[in-house]
Amino acid sequence: MTRTRLTAAERSEQLIDAAIVAFAKGGYAGTTTDDIARLAEVSQPYVIRLFGSKKALFIMVIEHVSGRIQQAFRDAAPAEGAQLADLANGFDTLLARRHLLPVLLHGFAAANADDEIGRVARACYGDIYTLVQELTGTTPAEARDFISTGMLLTVLASMRVIGPEPVAQEPWMIQMIDSFEHGGRYKH
Amino acid sequence: MTRTRLTAAERSEQLIDAAIVAFAKGGYAGTTTDDIARLAEVSQPYVIRLFGSKKALFIMVIEHVSGRIQQAFRDAAPAEGAQLADLANGFDTLLARRHLLPVLLHGFAAANADDEIGRVARACYGDIYTLVQELTGTTPAEARDFISTGMLLTVLASMRVIGPEPVAQEPWMIQMIDSFEHGGRYKH
DNA sequence: GAGAGTAGTAATCGACTGATAACATGTCAA
DNA sequence: TTGACATGTTATCAGTCGATTACTACTCTC
């Protein structure tokens, strides 16, 4: 009764998925490599062996998540004349995968403490901002507004105000969520 | 040659200031009580004695920062008919105190991992959102937009894209910052 | 000036964590 | 089949961290 062996590439992929879940909750400093190992059901030293260090894994996770976000935007954009409203739909599918955006938020927050992570976080941020403009051809101000609304939704998701298993809803939460229903964004 | 003794209240105040700086950089999990103690030039056990635990100190910091943010908005609002533009000026003074907003961002991010912190973070968020509406009488959607732009600026500050000692400016950073110059917000 | 209360420190501890090293086990080609 | 390589684990360690305890020293009052 031995474990199924996977190739290093397959196991790494699996570990990145586990790391997304773990880092989304605890952030970089608040997550142990053992947390991740347990989620993926491998031993903790193997995590280190495959990625070299906890920081290297975190950076890979950030880049991976950034890629998935960009892919979601590309998928949501029609071949011609994409509007921000199209990308908003793509963003909602990202919110549904509830760990992706919070893990990126933790990346941004950790940028303050570590230069190496900072460089990666800023690059991801710039890539996403640039992609939004490329796909839709909007003005910088409109693209920035789009991103800022996404930022707000990301924070709300991190605080479990929106998303699956939300906390008990306070009046201000209901009002804020409701303000999206009429505004075209965050269509549940 | 002994240290100047302060009252517990004075020392606590000093420690909260130190904790704002430390937590703004490292976040909750990434900051040690010894980091804070060194900043305030007291011993690490004394930090624990005064606040009971690291978590209790973090929560106090979040609430303190939330209070200062609310105060900045009140100060920036004229007695009658305050506009969001007035509060935007208040926000800029908060950005200048460069640790306040990043520490709050870390509070929001940590909300995901700890229920107790989560409750406090959500309460602070709701208080600020509610205050913005009270002061200006805007619609929920406008207040939400105001907050979301603040969120974006907070993230940019955490990543050192804006603020003192910014990193080398990439083209997208210049463009995004420039988009504020023409949009009425973030007037440096 | 003595005693009591408050401010603050040194010493220490148990638990945790990332990383290393040594070892074991499965797989595939020749 | 065998041996070489890749997958994965166990054991372990050195460093770190939050917290507790016991102690010291200052200050104020009566």
C-alpha cells in the first residue's frame, strides 16, 4: 500500500494548488511549508526539495496566480472590441475560485517586507494593468478604476464579506454589495 | 545612567506607534514582538506585559489606525456640505504618514486567517465606509468608488509604487500615477 | 525614610519552523 | 534482471518566537 508516485512536474503542480489555498489564508509569513505539505499529502522536506525554499515557492505561486488571472481576462474578452464589462465577467469567475485573488493580495502586502517578492508583485500588477488596457483599449483612468474596483472586491473576499461562506452580514455590507448590483459589476 | 521611566499609558502609546511601523512592514505574522520592542527601545517581555499578547497588540493597532483615518476624514471635511474631493485631500495626508494605510491593509489580509482579527478588520472597514457616507451624503456607489480608489492607493503604497522612497518607476507606474493627476485624486 | 506600588529587565522555556542529510522505494531502459 | 535515476520519507537540527517567572529599581506618599 504505497503512495502513487507522480512526476516531479505533476507533484509540483499539485503543490502549487495546495500552496494557493494555504497562502491565501495565512499569507507568506503566516503559512508553514508543513501546512502546504499536509494539504498536498506529501512530506514537508519534499516541498523544500521541489522548490528550493519557501520563498521560491511563494514567488512561483504569485506568478502562477497572475497568469491565471490574465488568462481569465483573455478568455472573457471577445476577439474584437472588448469592453471593461466583458473583463468584469472574467473577474467574477476569478472571485468564484476564491483563493486566487486573496493570495495575490498577500503578495502585494508582502512586497513591503521583501524586495524579491516586491519585484515580482509589482511586475504582476503591471502586467495585469497593462493587459486590461491592451484588451479593451480604454484610457488609463478607466483601466485604473477597473483595477481599483477589483482591488476592493479582492479585499472584501479576503475578509469574507463576499464569496462562499460569508460572515454574518452587517447593514453596510448589504448596502455595499447592493451598490454593485445596480452598477454593473460583481454580478454574483 | 538609567532609562527614563514613563507611565504605562505613555509607554503603551509609544509602543503602538512602534508597532504601526513594524506591522506595516511585516504584517501580523511577519513581525515579531521583539521587532516592536527594539523600535521602542524596551524589552520584549514588557511588550507582552503591557498588551497581554501579540494579537491583542495587533488588534489595538488596527483600531488605533482606523481611528486616525476617521479623524483625518473629519478634519478634512468642512462643517457643511463636504464633498468627496475634500475627503480625498484628507486621504492624501494619510498617505503621507506612510505606515497607516499599509498596516490597515495587513489587517484586512490577516482577517482571512484569524476570526478575532477578522471581526475587528471588518468593523473598521464598515466604520470608514459609513463615515464617508455620513460626511458627504453621497450614494453608496460613489462612496464605494471612493473607498476602492483608496484601496488601490493603499496597495500601491504598500508596494512602494507611490510614497517616499519609491522603487524605480516602470512605464505603467508613471502612467497610472499620471492618471490621478488629471482625475482629481492623489494630488501628491 | 520606609514601605508600597509601578515600571522595567534578565533569564528561560516549550513549541515551532525551514532546511539538510541520510535513507528508502519505485520505475524504466538496456 | 539489474542498475541507474527519479520520487519520496524519516530523522534531526539550529534558530526563532511568544510567553512566563522571578527579579530589580525607580518614584511617590505618608
